[in-house]
Amino acid sequence: MRKQEHQQLQFIGRTREEYYSGKADLDIIKKVKESVNIPVIGNGDIKSKADALRIFEYTGVDGIMIGRAVLGNPWIIRKYY
Ligand SMILES: Cc1cc2nc3c(=O)[nH]c(=O)nc-3n(C[C@H](O)[C@H](O)[C@H](O)COP(=O)(O)O)c2cc1C
């Protein structure tokens, strides 16, 4: 098997089966962040500045990725700064 080198991970706290149901699991994102030595980008259910701050503070991720909240409204990102 070829060894892969990853430079970054994007991680959503949901299984494939869960799809968009329930809430993204911040604990698993936190565990991933604590387990690797590369930047981790957290994702899932970030719809407000408070959500963004919560995921940064709780999990320690290096960055966030926002999906559905920007659909049709990309300017919402301005509110996160
Ligand atoms: C319209 C749409 C298209 C998406 N396409 C992909 C994709 O091609 N590959 C992927 O890994 N995730 C895809 N996703 C998942 C998002 O990247 C993201 O993980 C998911 O929407 C959860 O983040 P959110 O709660 O901020 O929306 C897509 C999501 C949406 C809404």
C-alpha cells in the first residue's frame, strides 16, 4: 500500500448514515484534533458566530468550514469576524 501524507483534515462530526440528522458531534472533532499533528478543520451545523466560536473553543480546531449556512447567503461569513 502506498503511504499517504496528509497536510490537513476536514472533519464533520457525523456518520454517513446520520447524514444531516441530529447535531454534529463536537466531541469526535475534538478527539481527532487531539490525535493528529496536522491542521484540523471542523465542520457541521455552524450557522452563527456563536456556533463558530463554540467549535473553535471547544474542539481547538485550526479552522472551520461552513456549508449550508452560506447557501444563497455567502455574506453571512462577514458576521463571523
Ligand atoms: C449542496 C451541498 C453539496 C455538498 N457537496 C459535498 C461534496 O461534494 N463533498 C463532500 O465531502 N461534502 C459535501 N457537502 C457536505 C458539506 O461539505 C458539509 O460537510 C456539510 O454540509 C455539513 O456542514 P454544514 O452543517 O455547515 O452544512 C455538501 C453539502 C451541501 C449542502
